[in-house]
Amino acid sequence: MMSNESADRGQVGIGTLIVFIAMVLVAAIAAGVLINTAGMLQTQAEATGEESTDLVSERIDVTSEVGIVNDTEDPSNLSSINITVTGAAGAGEIDLNETIIQAVGPNGQETLTMNRSDRANVSELQSGEFAVLDEDGSFMPSDQAVLTEENDDFTLVMNPDEEPFGDESATFGEGDESSLSIVSPSGATTEVELRAPDLFTDRGGAVQL
């Protein structure tokens, strides 16, 4: 027969084994949680890094800001607001069809999106619209208005007769000011300040804004 001392030792051994197994299970569960948490943090960090990179690199640069002076009897107003843009250094393709312009002008504020008509002219653009010209000055359909390394110099045009630049009683012209925030599809924002000269002298000519 097993002595009481041997039985006590057996019970102690079994208890120790149970405690050891429990510790191993707890450690395994904790390790799994830590691994999952680390994986989630790594994924979030990678996504945040990519978003930060896009906000820097996928940005639209502005190379010129001009207005075309009205060539009618009243040369104190503009017939077109032209913003020439290119992709920032290192940028990939930037779809201008998915780009928005948040504009604040003498007659309020508007969010402008690209006019999707294959045929357009500046005078037909409505409030909340802009159009895109290629290097030859031709209006572009929306599916081709993409800044790339090959197509890297387009012009965004806006109608100065429409809000927020003008309204039924006034057109954006001499001495007027406006601010634009050009937001690329990645969310990168380019700020532009437009300030028309106090006097236009060249009908049909271009003035720096």
C-alpha cells in the first residue's frame, strides 16, 4: 500500500503540474494577444506612413496664376481665371477629375469640381465648376485630365462671372481677391491667393493674379 507521505507527494506533484500547465496556457494566450496587437499596430503604422507620404508627394503645384482681361467695351473685368498646375516632384498620377477646388471670393464660397462635358468654354461654366485645358489650350474631357510625367502641365480655368468670384451684378475684376485650396485625390492641399491688379490696361491680354 502507498504510504501517506507518498500520496501527499503525488498530490503535490499533480498540483504543481496543473499550475505549470495553467501558466503555460496563460503565457500562450498573452503571447497571442501581443502578436495580434503588434500586427495591428504595424498595419496602422504602415497605413499612416503611406497617407503621410501621399500628403507630401501626391500634391499639385501651381506654376502660374493669370486672368484674361475682357476684350469688350468694359476691360475692367476678367473673362477667365487660369491656374496652370503640375504634379509635385515625385508625384504619381493625379486625376484632376477627382480633384476639388475650395474657393472663397468676393461673392461667397464654393467647392468646384471638374466639368465633365467633352465640349465646354469658360463662359458656359457654372458656379461650382472648373475646366481643364491641355498644353495647346484645348478643353479636355474628364477621362484624359490626369497629371503624369508625360502630361505634366495643365491649366485649370474658372468663370469669373460665377460665384464665388462674381454674380449677376458683378464680375471678378480690378482689385478683387480670392483664395483657393486645390485638394488632390490623396487629400494633399495647395493654397493659392489671387489678387487682381487695380487697373487693367490690355484688353484681351493676361494679367498676373
